[in-house]
Amino acid sequence: MTDWGAFANQWQTLISSGLAILAALIGAGFVYHQTRQARRFELDRLGRRHAAARSTLPLVLSSIMEYARTVARDLRRLYLAAPGNHIEREALIAWEIPPLPQGETAALAEVIEAASNEVAEVIADLLGRLQVQVGRLRGLHADVVAGTAGRRNILKSEIEEYIQDIADIHARCELLLDYARREADTVQPMPLAADKLRALFLMGFHEGAFDNVKATITRRGPGVLPSTMSVWRRAWNRIAAIWKARSE
């Protein structure tokens, strides 16, 4: 037996183990390469999907803002036409609630799926508030039409809440416009009181009859973004907001 044969025979197990480890390393490298390539393809796909969804966002936001202005116009008309402190049942029954634009909620959902976590959270908040607002108005109208006890005539103070809801939605859409137009890659997480007051102005609430609405928006805030406040200031504002909500 040659020296090499004797060496191989003596160290056969060690050599087999080494070859097995080498094969495993080569296989692991191949799998790693395949995984990186698949991840790159997936990221490219998500990027294209996000770009496509984002390209439709300006039209979607414009459509929702037009819906908000239509609702605001109707609420303003109902509010100003009522001489007392409540809205007559006949006026509410005659009111045809504007329909939410078809396909806009699905378009927002597509952006949520493809956007960054920060942007997705803001748009998801808008979508949730929009659905709640639509549900509240439809519930109001259904109660009035059905003559539900205590819902035949609606207090103006309740209409004021709906006006604040629609101002919040309009303001949130405005804050997303720069992102939608690719003029910014970040978004303001929530509208400030000043943003909602601007929305009220743009939607035509110029009369002194709505001073109470404006005062409520200013009081509820926020006046500045939470990230710019100290921890103690944020905690105090949260406690104050809860206290006011319970007392109103």
C-alpha cells in the first residue's frame, strides 16, 4: 500500500467529515445567494407596487377632499337654516347624504400595504376615521327617518361634532398631499388645531355662528406635535384631554 493509501485509510473518517462540511458550506452559500436574489426581487416588486399606488394618491385625496367639502356644505346649510338649537326632522329626512367616492378606500388600502410603517399608519388612521364618519352620518339619517326615540330632532351641538369630524378628515388629506405629489417622503402624523381651523376656512365656515366649533377645536388641540413636547407635557395633555372628553 502506498503512503497516500495508508494515510487515506487511517484518516478516512476525518476526510469524509471534511468533505461533508465543505459540501454543506457550498450548499449554504448557494442557498444564501438564492435567498438574497429572491429578497432583491421582492423588494423591487414592492417598490414598483408602492410607486404605482402612490401615483394614484393625489387623485384619491382630491376625491376625498371633494367629498368632505360636499358634506361640509350640507352640514353648514342645515346648521344655519335652523333658527333654534336643534335641526328639524323634516330637514334631515330631506337631506341626501353624499356617497363616499367608489374605490377610494380600496386605493388607500393599497397604499397602506406598500408604504413605509410611518406613512402606512397615517393613511390607516385617515381611512379609519373616514369610515367612522360615514357610518355616523348614515346612522344619524337612519335614526331620524325611522323616528327613533330621542332622535327625531337633532341638537346643533351634535352637528358641530360632525363638522369637526369632516374638518379633521379634510386636514388629514391636505397633510398627505406633499407626500402624494412626491414633494416629501415623510408625513405629519396628525393634524394640529391650526390645520383643522384652516380646513374649516377652506370649506366655507366663515360665519360667527361657528365660533363655538372653532373654539372647541382650539381647546381640544393639539397645538403642537407630540414629538416636540416634553414627556411630562404629553402626559398632562393626555390627562387633560380625557378629563375634557368626560366632562363634555
